[in-house]
Amino acid sequence: MSTIPPFQTTFAVPLSCESCIKDVQTSLFKLPGINKVEGDLQNQLVSIEGTASPSTIVQAIQDTGRDAILRGSGAANSAAVCILESHSPTVENKVRGLARMVQVAPNMTIIDLSLRGISPGTYYATVRERGDISEGPESTGPIWEAVKAKSEGKPATAARGVFGTVEVSQGGVGTIFLDKPIQIWEMIGRSIVVAKQQDGKLDKNDPDTLVGVIARSAGVWDNDKTVCSCSGKTVWEERKEQVDRGML
């Protein structure tokens, strides 16, 4: 992995007093790569600067007995997200993964990928040429720039759409934190496929094959939502719904 420059993230966290902020700060400063932690009691927000992955930060906050919702990452127009779902009719809770992406330098994007609830083993994470997931992984097209790599006499793994492998434990959980020399805007509208094979024929009926479309995500100061305008639900009510559905 390259040297990652520090980036900023903000999280909604239930905070009732200054002691709550200190408790969260103590937990976060135990993580490697944390430079600064600031709490906003009035707005119930915690801002972090450093190089720790968002999923690691969420876990550290949850270890204090509090929940955490990522509200933004990086500067404006520099973050993206991809919700990974199974298209198998045998799977009840479709959401099985989440990829967060933040551009932290002119030609460097970090990827924080988390998987849960799938069979143990080695999985390949790849960005696909198209964002068409109407037929699950089958309609997403080839790996992004794999054809170009092949025409240049390079191996398939040289394609920029190859993120790498994720090891999923016996408990069905897997995470990977990496960086790639790409920009956020290049990936928006494409899709991510996570499967036990890197390429070849992908089966939408395989419960362990996940797919999702890459969409823009809020920058640190771009998301001030406290209540969903369409449903009238708070972010915490939305969070509970997502957890019930299997979302990370």
C-alpha cells in the first residue's frame, strides 16, 4: 500500500455530555493513524482526521457502547459509496457489503470494503465497465480497463478495475483497506462485483456473488441531514431499518 495522506471523516454519534466526547476520543486514539478527534455536542457529530479506515473508526466508536453513522468523507465531490447486494432469489436480506471510497490525493483513492453474511473463502473485488445491474453481475460488463491492459500486453491483474482479494472468515466477515491510483469521478456510475472468481461467467443466482452501483457520497461538510425528507425518519431510525435489512 502507498503512503496515504491524512483525510477527514465525520460521523453522527449520540453524545450527551463532554465525558461522552472524551470517551470516544480515548477509544479512537488507540487506533493507528488517528491524528485529530473533535466532538460537536450540539450537532451530535465527531470529526476525525487521519488515515484509519472508516469501518475501523465505526467499530472503535461502537466499542464505547455508542452507534456511529458515517456522514461524510473527504472534500466535496471526492467521496463515493457502493452498497453490495446479492441477486439470488434464495437470499432474504440482500445487502451483504459496503464499499466506501475517498479520493485523498490528485491520483489516489482509498477503498474501505466490508463484507458480512457470505460463505468463507477468498473473494475478488472488481470494478466493472458498466453500472447496469439489472441482471446482477451478468449485465455489468468486463472488468474496467481489462481490455486495454490486454491490448498493451499486460496481465489482467494490471487493469485499474482490479481491487484485489478479500478473505472472508468462518463467521462470514471480511474487510480490506487499500489504495488505487484512480480518481473518484472515473468510477461514478460503474459497478463493483465481489465474487469467488475474478472473471469469466458470473451467476446472478449465486448467493455469495455481490454487486452494486458506485454513487457519489457526501463530503465532510456536504451532509447536514438529521431527518430524511422523504420519510420523516431520523438517521437513527434509518440506521435501524438498514441493520434489520442486513446493511452494514
